[in-house]
Amino acid sequence: MGLRTTICIALISLVSYAEAAPALQPAKLTCEYLQNPLGISTAAPRFSWTLAGDGQNQWQSAYEIVVRGPGKDIVWQTGKVNSAENLHITYAGKALEPFSRYTWQVKVYDQDGRASAWSLPQWFETASSDWAAQWIGDGSKQFEKDEEFYKEDPMPLFRKSFEAKKKIASARLYISGLGYYEAYLNGQKIGDHVLDPGLTAYRKQVLYTVYDITSQVRNGINAAGIMLGNGWYNTLPLRFWGSINMRAQLTTGRPCVKALIRITYTDGSTALVPTDETWQTAPGPVVRNSIFLGEHYDARLEDPQTGWKQAVKVQGPAGELTPQMQPPIRVTKIVKPVSIREIKPGVFILDMGQNFAGVVRLKVKGAAGTKVSIRYGEDKYPDGSLNGMTAVAGQVKKSNGGPGAPAIAWQEDSYTLKGKGLETWAPRFTFHGFRFIEVTGWPGKPTLQDIEGLRMNSDLQKNGSFTSSNKMFNQLNEVIQWTFLSNVFSVESDCPAREKLQYGGDILCVAETYMYNYHMPQFYAKTIRDFANDQRPLGGITETAPFVGIADKGPGDGSGPLGWQAAYPFLIKKMYEYYGDKRIIEENYGAVARLIAFLESRSENYLSDKCLGDHESLDGKASPLVAAVFYLAQVRIIAELAEVLHKEEDKAKYTALAENIRKAIVAKYYVNGAFEKANQSAQVIGVWSDVVKGADAQKAADTLEAAFAKRNWHVATGIFGTKMLFDVFRERDQNDLAYRIADQRGFPGWGHMLENGATTLWETWAASDNTYSKNHPMFGSIGEWFYRSLLGINPAAPGFKKIIIKPQPAGDLTFAKGSYDSPYGAISSNWKIANGKFDLRVSIPPNTSAEVWVPTKYGKVSGGKLIREEKGYAVFGTGSGNHIFVSE
């Protein structure tokens, strides 16, 4: 056989193989949004996968799923299902057994009916809240007087020896320690979580974590240990703003733990090591700890040799034990200080170079009993000393914190040395928001190598990327990331130092920015349950969740302002839009209906006026209008949810109610193009609400434009208006105006923050040196604009099954590029302008379709199947794959 013949045969074989090879393969298999989850409790878990395949216009025509139980027997097999669905396929097999591992595989068929290979086996493990374990504590009595909570209160240690007698197949630890815990086995910490478990309303729900400890259990004698901290379960009676005592609302108690070590041997038998009264307890080295005031640690009290006694069975919280599904808090970055200065003898100020949330880690050597103290702050005074005032807990600054509270509620940690060589320490049961630290008591002088920052946050998976030719926007995007990660500690907070609370208003404004940047479904599923857990008896939703007693300008019964209550139905809607999650609507629809009934009972003439308004607006908060608009928004949302669930009568009822509210808003707040005083906040909120139609809609838009022109295109809106202005200008194809506002360098605006050294976003447009946080996410809503307007990536069907790519180039931008990992796969948008030519390159994942809107102002457009021309765009229809569009 000649060389030419061999090559020809080889080429024919390659062609034949290419034609026969399946175009699609399943990829990124998840169960309940997670890859190989170690502990789930749902009776009918949902399976999802993305699809990988070369070429264009690839889609799934059918799938098969097979699930096998612990004995490898099949417990569910779908057979071939002719469906393009690849999200949230609900398990419908035999009842799942607790404490068991199941494996599952999927096969898909492409648009031509060709089958893929079976995926590699994936797995999920079931857990159970029915543990053969007890809540245990150290038997200490709870303090009776407020001032006693501020005294030293050593946290308990627990220990238990057990024997593994046979060959081990697997071992698990199921644990919930309140407020916080660290667990150890044979001297090694179990897992890499910190500040576990996540905060919940403990009377309703308590989270536990499952750890795989197979590699840590050894044959023979093992030693288990647990440390506890106060966390939110035993928080201080500190009077926030001089009046709010969280202990009056939160479920509280002495630190306690419930845990189970479950060992499975290779012969199929099991051994259980539960927490009970056979465990021993002794005081530990954490002598005082608070999530707000800090932690004090005496290393001389480590490894107590005496004082051990039997643990005591305690009542524990009443909430349902559920697996912790949201991303755990971890140390996600080491932050090195950039400078150190001794401002007076023994007082050192370190600049970490970046505002963030977490703690510091010390490496120190000195005599036993030496006490090193660290105070935290976001700024420093002109003389170089620490300014911690914007990070003071609850604005307790003038001895207004209640009996026993410090005159000023600083963030402060301390470490007392044991005097045995180089000692390394970081706080375990607290976290702070800071850029600068003050160190006192150091033996000698610390160096930049002796202290480092541990950035901590819920370990969210990065989900998006953005960059552009505007360097300020790129810098701002980084600042948004630092801000957002500083404010996810199992709840989405307003600031990581002063309050640490999950406010609905902040969530409503930045949830979509979070969703474009991070994989949020399990985090937001928890948030939704947090609000549902604390729904008020009459149906209202609280201002914060968990509820701590704050109900500022709400309509009664402890419910929050209307804009803050709206976060609950808003998040449910967004879970459906961004992740295609219908189950969360089904689970929460009844609670949303109770909310709407409550709002209706508190309204008058179809209007509500109970709201804080456009918080931090510079032009007035427009509070009654904001309340009315969010009442309307929530009624519109439930009408949409009713439609998804095919509740036609409910849809009709709520649609009619929404129309009555709309008419009432127009009658009360709108006159000839103007809402209320026609300032930025009132006008953008009015236009966003879409209550006026036809010629009036254009008049309102013109008045809005005039409101921004009056301030020379500087933003003056607050928490809601800032998000809404980007929505309004995107939907009206006026991105040049949005760009003009976003690109300002002077006050007020994002550029002003950056030019004045902000490394995280401020709570206010003007810098504060005494009151307002300098690490606050609410003005991060501009990050949504980067994705939805500049990149143009938008959902057109639940879960991004259908996608709209509609970049809106504006100002002096010459390029923008980025991506978003949708539930169906990565979507990318990359455009540039050069020599009068607009070049757009997009990537669409398999099993989806897209409309690509290409601006025609640059000239004739080429690149695909033209559907129509609309509003200065040529609109193309595409399937999956990589596509190039050119306008020149």
C-alpha cells in the first residue's frame, strides 16, 4: 500500500468518524445546583447538566438518566425522554434512604438523534435530621444581668475518645455547633470552613454541615474535639442605635453542639459516636468573643490538663435541622499589609492597602502573659492614628449601648502569649470590616511579615467577567468585587462591621449584580427561606432576616418598609428568571399571597405610604411614592408567579389589583410629566414603575432627563433610584445618558469615590469619617449595567434558555468584553469599535437560542440570519456556537 493510499484511507476514516461521533456530550452535572453534594435532605432532588459540543446550532432532543443506590442497584431509570430539558429534572424513583450515597449518570441525544456516551458517574449523599445525638453544653448558666455578658466568659471545649475496630469504608461527621464551632479529629481541624454554621432564625431552622472524615479516622483509638463560640446564638445585649437589643428577637442560648460521627465499615456495619453526656467538657482559651466587639484569646489556657467534667444535655434550639447548602465561609485570600508606622511609642498603625472583611493573623514571639491587642478601622485621622468610627457596632459611641457595654463599641481582638517560641494566631469566632489596624502590646516592634489579613466570605463561585476600554469602570468592577465579598457571611449584609445584617432593600438593589458575578442559587435560596422563616403573623416581611427588631417606617406588625419587604417576592422571581427554578415559586407562593393580603389590608385607596424611600438620595427620598411603587411592584410579581403556576384566577385578581394601584399612583403623584417634585429619585422611580403610558411616558422620560441635566449629569439618587436609572436607560435605548452619569469623576459619583481612595464602595456619595460605612454594596448596582447594557447579556426565557445579546456602546468606549456562566453554559459578548467598524463576537451555549442585536449606526450589518430591524438595531436569530457580526 502506497503512502498516498494510506493517507487517503486515514482521511476517509477520520471523516467517517466525525460524521458518526455524537455532537453533544453532557458536562458539569449538578444535583440541587451542586456538584457531588455531600449531604442533601430533599426527597426528590433535581438533576441538571450543561452540554459540550463543537459547531453551531447544537441542541438536545432527548435524554436518559439512571440513578443507582448504595448497592449499585438501579433505583430510577427514565428511559429515553424526548425533551430538550436539561435543568431541574426531578427524581421520581424509589424513596431515598438516609445516610446513603447514590450515583447518577446521564446520556443525551443531539438534534440528529445521535446518542452521547454515558457521563462519568456523579453522586449525591442523603443526610437526615434524625440523629441519634443530643444537644450538649458545659452546664453553665445564662447570665441574668446585661452587664454580665461583657465579662470574661471562657468558651467550652468538648472531647470524646472512640475506637474504630474494623476496616473503614467511609466516615462522616454531621455537626451543628451554636453559635459557631470548630471541630477536630486526632489533633487536626476538620474541613476548611470558618464561622459555621450559617445564621438562620434558630427557632425555625438550624443548619448542619456534613464532612467526609474518612482519611482522618484511624484504626484503633481516635480523639474528637470541638470548640464553641457565641456567634449569633449568644450575641451581646448591645443596644444598637441606643435602643435595639437583638436578644429580644433572636433565639438565644448558651453555646451548645449536636454532632454525630458515623463510621461505615467494609463489611457493611456501622458505628455511631453521637454527642451525649459521655463527652467531656472544660473551659477553653477563648475567654471572650463577640461577632461585633471581637475575640480575646489566652494561649496559656490551651490544652487544659485538669478541670474536665461530663457534658450536660441541653434543650437546644427548636428549629428544623437542615443541611447547609449555601457556599461555606472560608478564608479566600491572604492580604499583605503595605505599610507600618509607629505613631507613638508602642502604638503601630498598619495599612492593609485594601478594605475587606475578615481578621488578621499574627506571628509573634514573646514572654508568657504578654498581651497583644488589635483594633480595626476603615480609615485613619490626619495625624496617622486609627479612625474606627465608621466601623463601630450599632453606632454605640456615647455610652448608649446599655448596661455594661463599652462607651464606644470598637472592633478589637487580643492575644495573650503562652511564651513557647513563635506563636501563630487568628481569631476564630468573629470577623471585622477594616483597612487599617492599630497594634499595641507587641513585644518589640512588629514587621510587615508578622501580620497578615485573612479575607473571609461565603466562598461564592465566580460566574462572570467584565472588562472594557474605560479604566475607571474596570477599577470600579474590582472595587465592587471586594465590596460584595465583604458582605456575604451566610447572609447578604449591608456592611461587615457596623451592622452585619441582611436588609431586604440592599438585596433588592444588587441581587442581579451578584447573580451576574457569582453563582448564587443556593445562597439566595437560603435568603428566601430566611425571609419566609421570619414572616410576621399578619403576613408582612421583616426589614432584616433574621429579624432583629428593626421595623423602620413599615406598615405595622413588625414588618419592614415597602421597598425592603419587596426583596422577598423579587428574589423568588429572579431565581426563576436567572436559574429557571420553578420549585422555589411553588414553595413560597402561599407566603407571598399572605404578604400581598397584608399589604392590601394596610393600604388606603390602593396606596401605601410606609417606606424609608430612596435611602441616601441627595435630592429627597420620595418616600410615599417609593412605598406606592413597591406595593405595585409586589402585586405585579405575584401576578407573574401565578401565571407560571397556571393559577389563572389568581393572575386575574392580582392583575386587576395592580391596575387599580397604577391608576391611584398616577392620580396622586403624577402631573404633566412630573412625579412628585420631579427630582432624580422621584422621576426615575416613577418612570421605572411604568405607570404612565403613551405621550405621558415620553413626557416623564423627558423630565427625568432634565433632572439629571440639572445636576450636570451627576447621580443624586439613593438605594433604589440608582439601580432603577440603569434599568430605565437600558430599556429606553438611552445608554449614552447612563454612560454619561456613570463616567463622572467628580462629586457625586463612583469616580469621586475612586479618586478619593475608595477600595470598597461607600454607603454615601460623600465620604464619612464618623458614621457611614465605607464598605457597603448598595451602589454596586452599577455592576449589573456592565453586563446588561455594555456587554448586553440578558435573559429572554427562564434560566437563559433564550438569550438576548444587545450591547449598547456609548460614550468613548472602544471595546467591552466579558462572559456569564448561565445554567446552560457560558455566554460571552466581545465587541470593539475601530476605524468606524463595529465588530461583535458572541458565544452561545448548546441547547439555547439567542437574539443578537447589532447597532446599525456604524453601517451595514453582516453575520447571520436577519430577523428584523428595530430601534437602530439589526436583530439576528442564532443557535449555539461562536458567531461574528460586523457593522461597517
